[in-house]
Amino acid sequence: MRVNTGFKRLAVHIPWLILAVVMLLFCIPHSVNAASTKKYTLVRGETKQLKKRPGAVWSSKNAAVASVTQTGLVTAKRRGKTTITSKVGSKKYKFKITVEKPAISKKTVKLALNKTKVIKITGTTRKFSFVSSDPSIVEVKKKAKNKVRIKALKDGTATVGAVYHGVMLTCVVTAGSGNAAQVDPDADDTAAKEKSSIEIKGYDGKVLQTLTYKKSSIAKSVSAVSSYGQSAPLYTSVNGGDGLENIYSDKNTGKVHIPNVKLSDKEVNGTIAKACAWARAVCNSKYHGYDNGQSKDKGRNRYTWGIPKKDSPGTGDYCCYSLAICAYYFAGVNMLGEGLGVGEPVFYPPKSPQWLKSGGVFFYGDRNYVGTSPYDCRNYYPKLGFTDITQQVKKAGKKFVYKAGDIAVAYKTHQHAQLIIKDGTAKKCEVAEACGPGKGKKKGGDQSGSELCVYNHLYNPKEINRVYRFTGEGVILNKAGLTG
């Protein structure tokens, strides 16, 4: 009888004992071998740099779907799913990758003048941006996510491109009779067909880089964003790279600070679109890093303007303010005052004597135009087609909506410049910027692949002292192509 009573008492406490054991198990620390898993969705042809860890060994469960290099660069190859593993000692980090295969509804379209057609992207959950290679021939208007309405405005042929993270799907549109001369941004010029490469030399005759006429896919996608801005082909180095740093021309026909001259709305929008596309491509490319005096070569800022280094040919480094300046320079705005005959003669590196001597590049060759620092550009941006909208920002406060192409500058406390590449508020927009090693949320040394980034918010909006918006006042765009 006593045994039965004791058993009953024990039975009453069993549920509590089980609960205690379960709670104890949950409190035991996980093994160091436990995997940390993240999920990413990519589209075919897209690349993504995963977080680097010293000594990591990378592998893909299905390399036919997505491959990975030993630096953690993933390339999406075909539709499907796979797992990328990064093993560091006894620890494993896993990344579940889903690859989508987007398709464009029409690859060729013929439209009578003033007629419209709907084009859409299917097979993906990602959001593509649509652009026309010549907005004066074919107009593009957003209808819904991954869906636009195109309209034929005048005779000619233009390419409508749908772009997402360096991947572009195209539709060739013949408007009206299609008799107007077609501008093909990927076509080689006559000189390109006669020779296979070109040497870029400094003013002292020294060969700094040898380029080929082979253009990368990422360079092609930037070139197709707009018919405005630089008309130069985007050549790549014989040593590799993406060609985004080689858009400059031997001759710059662009002019700035001209009274009673203003770009049309289409030219302004096209220039902004190309500047933002270039900046996004540079940030997403594995070939670019940060440099603002890290180089041991003579000249503190020698390599802040996208010039390949001796130990990393085919790549180009930038600092925060040179990234924003170069974005508009490559979109056709004469951001340095080349050939305008004021101050010391100035050319875009590597053609600039002052760059080769001191490592610095200044508007008109005159430091007085820049201000107290490269970041304090109150005397600089207003001469290049930009309007100071700082007071509008302060008045609207947190509700202010930044537009793609705006440049936000902090020069008093934390010296920094940011290029907004997608509309939004300070806490919800897309920004292309460069962060020095050990600074910002993306840390790492030079060429780690993390210093040039696209963020989804502005960095420390309270420290921003000036905001500039490109309006095209006093600007004539550069139309000169790269020559031998």
C-alpha cells in the first residue's frame, strides 16, 4: 500500500521533471560546429559576394545551379536551389541559394509612331528597372512591378533594357519606319576593328595601362542605360577587370558653368540614370575597393580615381567623394573642368600632370574652387549643374524624400559623401558610398570587396551639411569617345 502511494506521489511530479529536463536542454549552449544559415535569392547571371572569413574553405552543393570561388563570390548559373558552405576550422556557415530565371516577354517589337506596347519580366520575384537606350525614340513608363508600357515617339531603333544587379534582359524596338540611325552602345568603332588594344599613357609617356576592345557584360549594361553622357566604349584591361573605370575620353567636349544654358528634362534624367547605374555597378563589382591615402606610392590620393594599381591591374579604387564625382563624370558631366582654359590645365587621370605629380585632382586645376576640404564643395557643385537643396531638406526634416542622383555631403564632423541612387527618405533609400577600412558598418581592408557598397539608408543623416541635386544648369554634356 505504501509502495502504491509513493508511486502515485512520484507520478504527480513526473510532468514537472520532464519540463525541467526540456528547459535544461534548451539552456545548454549550442556546439561550435552548429551551422549558421542565411538565405538569398539571385537571378541567373547575378553575382554576390558572401561574407569573407580568414581561412574559409568554400563549396557548393550544386555548382551547376550556383558556383562559388574560394573568396566567397557566388555566381548564379541556372534555375534551382543549392547550399553554399563556408567552413572555417570546426565551424560551418551555410547559405541557402535560390536561383530564378527571369525572362522578358518580347525580345523584338515593331511599333507604329505613337503606339504603345506592354513589356514585362516573368519568372522572378526580384524587381527589375527598365531603361531606354534612346528615350527620344522609345519612351518607357512604369505600369507595375516588372511591367512597363513603351511608346514609339519617332522613327528609329532603341533597346529597352530591364536591369537588376548587373543582369540585363533586352528588347529591341523598331519605332515607325526604323530608318533613323541606330545607336549601338556595344558596337566597336572603326579604330577598334583595326587593332586589338590601346595603351593609356601619362603625360610623361609612361604606359600606365593597356586596354582591350573586349567589353564586359556589366559595362554593356551601364552603357545601355541611357544615350546621354559618355559615348565612349567601355574597354577592359588586358589583365581583366570590368572596364567601368575606363570610360574617360582623350578629349572632353563637355562644358560647365555656362550662363543661360540648361539641359532638357530628358537629358537631366538620362544623365542621372547613367551616373546611378555606374555607381551601383562599381559597388556591386568585385574589382573595386577603397583608397584615400592608403597607397604607398608618391601622391596621397593617387589611386582614389579608379586607376589600377601595380599589384592589382584591371581594378580601380575610389574614396567616398571621388565615387560620386566620377559617377557624374562618366555620365558626361565635365566634373573636373577639363579643357576649359581656367587655372592649371587639368585632365582626368591618368592623363593629368597634376595627378601624376601630387596625386590630387582639382576643378579647373584650382584648389580654391573646392573649398576648405574636398568634402566642403559649396564653391564646386553649383558650377557643375547642381542646385543646393539643403534648406529644403532641413525644412522637411525626416519626411524629406531624396531623389536618385542627389549627393549628400558631411564635412564638419565626419567627412563623408554619399550618392543616392534610389528615391526614398533618409532611413529608406538606396545609397552608393565608399567606406574606409575599419569605418562604417562594412569593415575590412583595402580591396576586401566590402568598402564600396549599396546601403538601404543614409549614413548618420544628422551630420549632413549640404545636399546637392543635379538640374543641368549651365551644362553641355561630353560626347567625345575614347580615341587612340
